[in-house]
Amino acid sequence: MTLTEDASGAWTVIALDAMAAQHASRRNLTVMPAAPSSPADVAEALTRHGYLPDEGLATSIFLAVALKRPLLLEGEAGVGKTEVAKVLSRWTGGTLIRLQCYEGIDASQAVYDWDYARQLLHLRAAEATGEARGVGTAELENQLYQERFLLKRALLQAIEHTGDSVPVLLIDEIDRADDEFEAYLLEVLSDYQITVPELGRFSATRPPIVVLTSNRTRDVHDALKRRCLYHWVEHPDFEREVRIVRMRVPNVIEPLARQVASAVEALRSLNLYKPPGVAETIDWAQALAVLGVSELDERMVEATLGTVLKYREDQDRARQHGLAAMVKTAVERGAPVR
Amino acid sequence: MSGSDAAQPDAAQPGAAPLRGQPAERIAVTFARVLRGAGLATPIGNVLTYVDALGRVGLDDATAVYWAGRTTLVFAPEDIPLYDRAFRVFWGRISPGDLPPEPEVQRITLALDDEDAASDTPDDAERTADRDPTLVLRFSAAEVLRQKDFATYDDIELRQSQQLMEQLRFAGPPRRSFRNRPARNGSRPDIRRTMRESLRAGGEPIRRAWQEPGQRLRRLVLLLDISGSMEPYSRAMLRFVQAAVAGRQRVEAFALGTRLTRITKELDSRDPDRALGRAADRVQDWSGGTRLGECLRDFNDEWGARGMARGAIVVILSDGWDRGDPALLGEQMQRLHRITRELVWVNPLKVTPGYAPLARGMAAALPYVDHFVEGHSLAAMEELAAVIAGTTSARRRDHPASPHDTRSP
């Protein structure tokens, strides 16, 4: 993104923000080595940056980076799909470019748009200074379709990015977009090229790391899936979840982290509408930490149940099942292993 | 939910030792063939990616080999067990006999008019006429067929009914799309077009262009009960479902029995016979028991609440006989009712004289149903199509079905 002399206020701010972010990332973070040499490398690096992947996810990420393929992540809500892209950008030091999909998203919101307001202003200015009369319509039109009037959206930003570090493009909840958009995306993710008819072709010097996520409200098209590597993200097992809690909420002591993880595991087995994900586990641990709790008890669970279970019916079911028994098991399991 | 962890090869396993010395391409292609044999679609492009992946992780570590395949060859969680089986057979050199048996697949033959159907049909001419793709039913015949109860259909009538069902239109009420479209008398300025037009006038925006929000079809979700008690009707109704899936966009179809099976992909074909055949192969519990409550719960958990049923028209085609717990069914119906736009229940028994929704499941579900319609004949299905299209004056949901049932507008 370049600054132009006649840039409007808004433009300047956006451009400066982006530049500042780039500078910060260059200064503070160790840039990812050219390519990780094994899945274990990836696991180690992500752990260092605050994400604990299991072996499968580490292998998928390793292969996605090594083979330069997009990575499609599916799984229950709250298992940490979006977080993968964030940690990748922390690791690589590249900008995180996020495209949130929704129904009806189209090229002008995902790829580029022309800044019509500024184009109109330009025309009026040309007219006012008498310049418009001097040049022909064709020339006037050429002036209008210059890069400085182009509003680059997420996909184009990711493609034309030039910098030391590879950007991370997060295409979030692709299942919410329509089929047409998916088809377009397939084209972009195959060649890493975008054509703007009035300007020509933008192509990536270094393709971005691409992470797509889906909640499976519908099937992503086979062709797009084939283009990607695929990983189904599971809830973490008990020990991993304990480590995640310890890592994300450092002021929670080990026994409490174990109790929370155990209680969440019990809740997940209850056939709930929305079984708690890792995000909820972390929220819960955080809430307990803020309240100064050092050991789980029934009263505290009752008071903080809303941070893990977000449906009234789910809370009722958990109560019916007996919070006391759940707490008892959790406390037993929370005892340090000898 | 770490079921697949169990399937991962344990460290003690010798990994790919038996295949050492073979080039990765050869191993990958052979393994892909095993996967295809197990029923997993494995396109050649992905096999090539798999070869690359094996090249990166090497063949020594069984876990890495497992994940290299999982991430390049498997694209749906349902396929993971298939992959796991194939992996154990191929890399572990376990003979298939040592594995636990696959669940037995029960198949039914749908009344498709195959060439090799039993040749003892007395009138050969009639059969030929029946196969004729341009067969047009005379009005009277069609009229008789329209009113006839599905349960009394013979195979030929079933086939004829297909053509009438294909003529049904399932448009459905639209909803506002996020995207705008050009409109002469729209309410929002279309700056892009105004801009382009102003160029002709030397930059003067004389003609203003307008746009308005576009419209999109609401999703239609069809849940077909295929249990034993529905057998006389489910064959005809499956044709109805197929016609809907093939006839318009944004339709999803599921079979409800002892388990929930998604059959959208199988049915989505212009060729109804192929579509029905594929669906019949996919569904494993034809004419078995019914566990409506559990199936609806699975639907809500896996698909509905995640987005598929939100703002959609959901149609349940079932007689409401349920072996499961009516309380569970009621609870799941309430849940479904809360996120759908309209919830329609089609019951083929409704027309039966003296019928009252006495089946316990039906009674539990009824408070949450917006439209309760018949489903025993073509005429009834036409009525259903009209309900879906929103062209009948059937009652719209105007008050919550229960005091606890609050809906967002």
C-alpha cells in the first residue's frame, strides 16, 4: 500500500496503520525460518507462540506450508480453528489478513472496489480547473482507473503483498459464502493471481499462507476441497486441554486447571446443545481466576456456569445431572499425579 | 471426541517397513486404490499431493505417514473411519478378516423400471410404452393417479408419478439478500453505475442509477422418515424429495430411521433413477425402526442449529410412529421450531378416517408444527408444494408454541 500526495484523510490512516503494523512485526518477532523441516518443528514453534497443536494439526500445517497449499480446517465451534491463523501470523511475522465470509459476499467486498467518491471528486476537480476540456473522454477515463483509486480488499491485499514475511490469509467461515464466491476463490487459490480489468494482473511474488475455516453448515464444494489440505479439528484430550489452560491463563494453578478440564470433559459427555469448546474452557478458567478461586466447588460452578454453557437448557441439564458429583470427580482428578 | 486417536498407529508398529524400497509414487497409488476400494473418492490430483506429502514427512514414522494421508486424502469427518480401516489394512498388513465386521448393509430395491426387471410381465407392449421417456399421461389417467393413495400404487404408477412430481414447483418465499441489484425505482443510490454514466456527460452525474436489495430463496430442508411403518409411502415420497432436490437450488434432504443419513448429494441428479438408486445404496436402515427424537437431535446438532435450518423451511415427512422417548422428540421439535422460518409436518395417515394424532411421537411434536398437511397422494403433495411456496392461506406462525418458546423476529 503506497501513500499518495493527494490521499484523503481516511486513506492515510489506513495506510499508516498497515505500515505501522508491518514495522512492529519486523521489530518484535523472530521471522519464520525459510521452511520448517518437520511437523515436530511446527509443533514446537506454535507452542512457543501460544498454541498447542496435536500431532495431526502440526503435520497438516507443516505440509500446507511446505507444499504451499491452502489449509481447510473444519470442526466444532470453539475448538480453535481461527486461532490457528492468528498463531501462524505471530510465528511468521507476516500480516494477518482476515476475510470474514457471509451470505452474499461478493468481489467488491472481498477482492477490490473502486473508490467512487474520490473518482467523482477527481472529475469535478478536473472540470473546475478546466482540465477536463483540454483532454478527451478517453484520457479522463484513464485517469480515473489508476491504482490510487483502487480499494484493495482482503484477497487482493494478500496477493499483492510485498514484504519480507509471507502474509497469512484467513478466510473465515467459508461455508457462509455462496457457491459463486467459492468458485472465484478456487481460481484465486489456484494461481494466486487476480485480474483487475482496468489495470491488469496482480500476482503474488510469494503466495500467502492460506487458512480456510468452515463450520459445516453446508458442504464446501469438492473442487475447492481438493485444492486444499484438510484437517478436522477435534476437542483436545484431557492432558492437552490442561496444558492449554495453563498456557492461556497463566495465573490459574495446575490443580485448578486440571479440575476445570475434567469438569468440561464431563460436560461434553452430557449430550448438550452446544458442548463447550476450548474457548469456553479458557473463558471459564479466566472467570475463576478473576474470582480468586483456587479450588472448584459447587457454589462457584453454579455462579460461573454461564461462561461455559450458553443455553438455558444446557445449564438445566448439567444441574439435573448433578453439579456436586461433577465437582467431586473433578477435584479427585485435579489432584497432582504422583 | 478423540475417537480417531485410537485409530492412529501406535508407536510400536513397524510403520512402513514392509514397503521399504518401493518408490513413494508406487506406494501412494496402491494405497489410493485400496481407499477407492473402501469407498473413498480419491481423485488423482490428491494422490499426487499425497506423494509430495510423503516426500516431506518420510516413510519411517508411522504417525507422520498416517497424518500425511489424512490431510491430503480425507475431506469429511465421516470418511475418517474408512481411512483408518484402509490404513490399518495397508500399512499394518492386517488381513481384512482380523478387523471387526462392517455393519451389515441392508438394501431395498426401489421400484425402478430396469431393463432386466422380471420378464414375466404379461403385456410386453405395455412395458415398452412404460419405458418410453416421452410418455404423457392422459388427463383422466393423471387425475386418477393424483387422487390415488400412494400405498396402493403399483410399480408402474410409481414411475408415472415421478413425471407429475417433476412438474411441481417449490419456489418458496424469498428473503432479502445481502447483495443489491440494479433497479429503476430502487431506494439506494448505485454509485458505481452513476459514475460510469457520468463519464458520458463529461463527469456530470446527470442520470442517477439506483439499486435495491436482491432476493434469495430460503433454504428448504426435507426430512424423510424411512422406517418400516412408512414403507408404503416412503418410496413415493422419496421421489417427491428427489424432484425437490433436482428442481431448485438450496434444498437439503435427509433420511430418518434408526439413524440420520444425508442424501442430498445422492439425489441431486437430473436422472431420477440413478439418483434414487444411489440414495437407496447410501441409506443403511431402510424399513427398520424409527428413532425420530434421536434423529432430530442429530440433525439439530450436526446440521440444523449450525446454520442449515436457520431461517429455512423444514419439512418432516413422517407418520409420527416413534419407538423413542416422546419427550425427547418434543424437545427437539421445539428447538427446531425456534430456528426455522416454517416447520411443516407431512403425515400420510392424516387422511385416514377417524385419524387423530394419537401416535405419541406425533402428539409430542404437534405443538411445534406450523403446517400439518396430508401426504398420501399426489394431490396432497401438490398441496404440500403450495404450502412450501407459500401460496396457500394456511396459518402462519403468529404466537409462540409454548410459553418458553421465544423467537427472534
